[in-house]
Amino acid sequence: MSEIFEPIEQILREHCGVRDAIQLDSRLQEDLGLDSMGLLTLALETENHFELCLDEPPDQPPQSVREIVDLVALRLKERREER
């Protein structure tokens, strides 16, 4: 899981400006202070880094770092199974 968490943590720090401690259970808006632009930046930079489309349900966007990590893990698994 660290192979997914660490790049996401780096994206949050470098591209989203998060200075607080980042844990798997950190909530993106409430704990890390991401606004709509921060959330969009996180999604786009995550997709670019992992070369995938998150394709999260619009009515259920990820709320925490753990949910982003789990979503990336799911998309990577799906990609491996397609090959």
C-alpha cells in the first residue's frame, strides 16, 4: 500500500499545498483543507502519476486519503486483469 500512499502524499504536499500530517484516515476537506480546486488537482495529478483514470462515481467522490488509495489500487488491479 505504501507504493500508492507515498506518491499520493507527495502530490498532496507538492501540488495541493498540504502542510499538515497526512494519514490514511485524513479527510481530504475537513482535515487537509482541500477545496474544489485542491480536490481536482489531487485527482488529475494522481491519474497522471499512475497513468490511469480514477473514474470515481460522481455522487460518491473519495472523502479520505484511504479512499483515494483504495480507488487507485482497484484501478491498478483492473488494469492488470485486462492484460
